[in-house]
Amino acid sequence: MKTFRDLFDSYTWEDVLQSIYLKRETDVLQALSSDQLDLEDFKALLSPAARPFLEEMAQKSNRTTKNRFGNTIQMYAPMYLSNECQNICTYCGFSMTNKIPRRTLTDAEILKEVAYLKSKGYDHILLVTGEANKTVGVDYIKNAIALIRSHFTNITIEVQPLDQEAYEQLIEAGLYAVLVYQETYHQKEYKKHHPKGKKSNFHYRLETPDRLGRAQIHKIGLGVLFGLEDWRADSFFTALHLLYLQKTYWKTKYSISFPRLRPHSGGLEPKVEMTDADLVQLICAFRLLDEDVELSMSTRESELFREHIVDLGITSISAASKTNPGGYAVAPQSLEQFEISDERSTEEVTAMLREKGLEVVWKDWEYFK
């Protein structure tokens, strides 16, 4: 059975990167004048040659987003269930090598966190754990979904990659979407940052969206961690992955997230810096490539940046996020996975969005099983 790996193996990182840097002004103008972009157009919009056209890209991205999604933006909240992890990851506060107190929420603690988030209005929840199959495996996740299913219309998870059968069980239990970030598509760099644990298996992670597609998940979220490698090449492979999945599993919806490396316990400095202008360029490029894909922005980014980017293509945003298990109501002082940048309350963020003329959407559909 063919997977994305077959397509991925037909490319080399070096050739992709070189082809992006070889794009010229004429390529950018052609991409901006096109109503239907291909991957070569996307490369042009990622290239340094596109930087003088950033304002034009932003305006077109804004128009495209408004035409497709209207003046709306969806709110979601991450809820960390556990910081147990069996992997070594150089960029993560939960890495097995970090000597930190470990915590996994009980049923009562999960419901306490749920009560807090519901009091703030959230109806879309993202459940997050470290990758520790014995502690927070399929049974634990299934139980958590059963506990909270009646409280949220949309349940998404960001946990360890699973086999197709496990995803099918979780979908039956009420799971709507799965976020699985490749972190980087550069195989050698990937291995350097994931030296031990199940996550060190590059290809198993690469083929996770295929297993999700075969399990008929409603939505798949893709992304990389910017700072590990050249953002332009990683973004091209993310787009390649997206287009492959859309063609192969056409009934599934897709989203893209844009996390930049943030400080954490035992921190890692970015190998390649991604500036604010770079990130704006990338978000606009993805919106022009695909008017339907959902683009999400977390509290990793600053207040000022998030205030500007919601006008340029973002369709989903979090607020007042806690990145430690029980961080909202149970154990607010325990270790976070990474530092957040925008620390405003949910009320402050929603007020900002409304002042910008955006309708805040908490619940946009009803899900019945």
C-alpha cells in the first residue's frame, strides 16, 4: 500500500531548497496573478524574491480568507493531560532526560479543568499528552474522551502517533481531529533532535497521517517546528504532504499550524531563525495555495503579532493557554512544555478580536455519533 513516503522519497532536501532560492521576481508575479497555485507557485511565494511583494501577498491573503471564511475566527483551548514522556526531544520541556516532576491527571482533575474551560466559553478542546504509551496510551485517551465528550462539540488530540486500529477506536469514542507535527522533514536533523524513544522513528511519524486517513478521521492537522531547520524547505514539504493527503483522503479536512521554537526547561536555541516577516510570508503563501485549509495560531506568538496576523489568513486561535497538566485549575505552578508569549486572558483576546470586526466562533456545528 502506497503512502506519502513514496512521494517524499522522490524529493531531496537540497534540491528543494535550491529550487526555492532560485525563484525570481517573474515567478512571484506569476504566482500572484494565478487563481489556482501549484507547488512551483508556492515555492515562489516562499522565496526571498517574494519579500518585496509581502504587502501584496498580505492583501490578497486577507481578501481570500474573508471570501471563504467571512469575518469569523474560531476559538479553541489546549488541555494538557500529562507530561509523562518516553522520548528524548531536544526542544521539549517534557523530554525524558529533563529531571522534572511528572504528573498525569486523574478523572476528577480532568473534570475540574473542563469546568474551568467551559466557564470561559470554550467548546473546541485540544487534548495534549507527552508520548508515554504505558501511562497515557489508547485506554487513557479513550477514557478522557468519554469523560469530556458531553461537554465539547469538537475533541482534538495531540498525542503519540498510533496505529490505524487505535485511531478507529478513538474515532468511535468521539474523536474529531488529530494534530501530528512532523517537527522537521529533514531526516538527519530529525534524528539529531529525537535520539531515543518511539518518536525517533522518522518514517513511522511521517506515515501517521496516512493511517489517520485510512481510519477516516474528520480532520488532520499538520505542521513543523520552525527553528530546527530551514523554514522554507520544511514548509514546502508540509505543503507537499497536504496536497497528497487532500487528493488521497479527500473526505477529510485539514489544518496547518505554525509553531516557532520557544524557550523551555533545558532550552534549545534555533538553528535557523524565522523572523516575524518570514512567518507572515509563510501564512500568506499557505492561504494563497489553499483557500479552504484552516490556519491556526497559538499563544506561542506575541500579543502584537497575533493582533496583526488574524487579519491575514488565520482562522483559528487559542487564548490564555496553559501548557502543563492541570495548568488551568489543578496545578497552575507545575512545569510547562514551553513558555507562552501572549499571556492575555480569554476575555481580553476575544475583546481584541471583536474590536477588529471579527465574530468569535465557539461552536460552529453539532456532532452526533
